[in-house]
Amino acid sequence: MNTQTAENVELETVERTQMVQKYEALQRLKDNKDFQVVFLEGYLKEKAINSVSLLGTEYIVHNNLRSQLMEELVAISRFEGYMAMIDNLGAPELVYDDEE
């Protein structure tokens, strides 16, 4: 194995280890009732639904506040996407049994 390949393998191992640590931390957060109430239910669901509901109101339209609401929705989406990325990249690798 050449030096460049060995360095790449080591870097991938470090990155994987860090992602696994983030995955484990995220799982602990998801099990935490306060995190569930504030973020999973409050921010990712209720805040998103409320913002979508406001998009078509006269007040929001007449006061040109739609772009602000859209930015809030984008932030919610990015946060949810970040957690999904951690779930996907940090989850334990599946081991398949070839003997079956």
C-alpha cells in the first residue's frame, strides 16, 4: 500500500469514527424527552406546519413576509437534512451473512 493510499484509509477511518460518534450522540438526543418536545415535535413539525399555514394569509402577503417564512422553512429542512445525513452515514454498517 503506498503512502497516499494509507493516508486516505486513515482519513476515512477518522471521518467514519467521528460520524459514528455523532450518530450515537444523535440517538441519545432522540431518546431525550426534552429534545423530542422542543426540536422533533416543536421545531421540525409544529413550527413547519405553522409557517406553511401562514404563507397564504393576507397579512403575510401584503407585508411581503413570505420570503422570511420560506427562509424559516429552509432552515428547518436543512436541520432535518443534517440529522438524516448523520443517521445515514453514522449508522452501524450492516453485516450480511453469506452462509444463508
